[in-house]
Amino acid sequence: MKKRIAIISAILEEPEKIQFDFNKLISNYKDIVRGRMGIPFHEDNISVICIIVVGTLDEINSLTGKLGNLDNCIVKTSISKKEIDR
């Protein structure tokens, strides 16, 4: 099945309340995750996280949807138009 590269950007407001659930979801999709970068803004009680994934549209959309359903988690995804074989 064709796969695409995507970037999932997430802003966690009050990250201490949701970071366990957020990290658990990410680990459930470890097969498609290729990289992750997080920057905490302690003084503002916000964390900004960028996750690079390679997967099918269904896999990418599933992860994005589950993250977006977490309270205090704002998620946006950019997906490449080019399909790749992996």
C-alpha cells in the first residue's frame, strides 16, 4: 500500500494533564513514527511537539484524530502529495 510522509504538529496546553495519554498514543503508532521534537514553554504551561510520520492516509488520519480528541491538545497535520513505496 502506498504511504506518505506527514508532519503532525501539536500544542499541549497544560501538558502535565495530558502528556501521559499523549505519549501513550504516540507509542501505539511507533511503527509509523520516524522522528519527534518537543519544546516546552514552562513559563506559559505549554508544550509544542512536532512528529514526523510515514504511513498510509488511514494511519496518519487515525493518529491525528486520536490526538485531536485529547483535551487541551490542538493538532494540525501536513501530508505530502507524493506517494512513496515502503
